[in-house]
Amino acid sequence: MQALYPGSFDPLTLGHLDVIERGASLFDQLVVAVLRNPSKNPCFSVEQRLEQIHLATAHLNNVSAAAFDGLTVDFAQDCGSDVILRGLRALSDFEYELQIAHTNKSLAPQLETLFLATATAHSFLSSSVVKEVARFGGSVGHMVPTGVAQDLARLFNQSSRP
Ligand code: ADP
């Protein structure tokens, strides 16, 4: 079975990576899909985010990354995925995720959405928290893969701190 893990990944965090690693052991193939969403005004270009994912998942030979726009269900079907994978951190994620899952089910009944509960160590992590900390010079080495920490340091013009 192939699963699609869609998101903004602006940038990839260790929480995302944990979902990817666990997804990769559950499915034959996992496609990490970066949404091109101009309205979100991202910090990193889609190409940079794909590169971050490639670097961080180099040890996983059944994981690939691709960019997409339009409906997630359309892209899932285009690339032959059976399942949409999403992560859940807290109750606050649940309401939104459930709404999206129901919407996707109404659009493409054959696609299932599967949720992985966050690893407790990563439950506080989000891309926006990471950017906020990095912007003000805080250490993000325990929140993101090494390559992303370097990109954030470059973005905010600081030296990378572990
Ligand atoms: P989106 O903009 O679609 O919410 P994100 O990049 O923020 O995209 O997140 C992609 C998916 O990863 C979402 O399902 C989100 O709930 C999940 N996720 C984000 N951070 C974590 C984390 N720390 N642990 C587990 N899942 C997470």
C-alpha cells in the first residue's frame, strides 16, 4: 500500500519526521507531499522544503517527496495512493483534521485517512513554533533535522546552534 503524507512542512520538524519514519514502516511506499499554497506566505520555497525532506529521509528507501497544488485527494489519486496520512498532536488538531478527513471522504470515498498520534516528545512541535524560536535566536537543534536548523540559521542570519 502507498500512503500520501500531505502538509506545508514550512519547515520540516522532528514531529513530521517521526510521522514519516513510522509511516514508512507501516506502508510499502510513502509520498511526502508539499502543498504549494501561495496564500500561506511561506518562509521556505517549495524547492527548499523538498530538499529538506530529501536530506532528512535519505535513510528511508521507500519515502519520496513531491510538490502539489489543488486538491489533496486529486494528487493522492494521481500518484496512486490508497491512504492519506496525517498526524495528531492535541485536541486542537482533531477538529480541523476530522473536518478535512470527512471532506476528503466525501470527495474520494475509496481513500482512507489514517492518523498517527504524535510521539510525546514532539507533541509541542509545530513549524510556526520553530520559526518563532529561530527568529529570535533560540536554539532549535532539538526540534528540527540538522539541515533545517542550518537553513533557519541562514534565513534569520545567525550561526547554527545545536
Ligand atoms: P498543514 O499546513 O497541512 O497543517 P503541517 O506541515 O503543519 O501542514 O502538518 C502536516 C501534518 O503533520 C498535519 O497532519 C499535522 O497535524 C502533522 N504534524 C505537525 N506537527 C506534528 C508533530 N509534532 N507531531 C505529529 N504530527 C504533526
